[in-house]
Amino acid sequence: MSLVSTEQAGTATVEPEKQVTPAAPAPAERKRTRPSTDARPKRQPPHAVILHNDPVNGFGYVVGVLRRIFRYGTARAFTLTLRAHLTGRAAVWTGPLEVAELKADQLRSAGPDPNMVRRGAGPLGVSVEPLPG
């Protein structure tokens, strides 16, 4: 703080200097914020790989394909094949859509039972369906 002297009628007085305050800064612009996003990936609904009954391909061949592609034990592969045979279809695997499509393609690409090709055997009947929920 500095002092300024003024003289009035022969007497000197000392007054504090008035401080000049700079103009108030302009109101800051509102910061633009991004809307909050959830960084967690959204879970996809599960899908099922459905094995359809096939009257031409051999039972043992279908069990072997399920064991090879899904790494199921003999009992589980047999049970799933039997369910498809008795009810017309069986869900042999469930999971994300992309993996379900891959597994379905692997089942189809296994081809027909080599022992039944003369009888008109074709690739295994497979579809991918969304599960409820």
C-alpha cells in the first residue's frame, strides 16, 4: 500500500492510496461435459445351439461330433443326442451369439456320417436361437 500526501491550507495530511481493482473477469464459459457413460460392456442375451433330429446320420456319429466339438463326455453327448432323437431337437450349447454361430458352423462342417452317405445323409441339422430373458 502506498501513501499519498495532500496539502490543505498549509497542513499536510497523509491518506492511503486508493487501490484500483481490475475489472472482474468475464463469467467463465460453462464447461461442456460429456454425458456420463457406463464403461462396462453390455452383456448380450444368450443364444442356444439347437441340434435337430436326423433320421439318416448314425447315432454314434452324432455323439462323436458332439464330443469332438464341445469336448463333452460320452454320457453327456449321448444324452443330448438321445434328447434330439426323441423330441426332435435339443439345445446342445448356450452362450453369446458369435460363439453360438461358430459352434453351429462347426457342427455343420463336420459333414454327414461317412457310413450313411449312400443313404442320403447330409450335414447335421443345426440352428441358433435366442434364449428368453
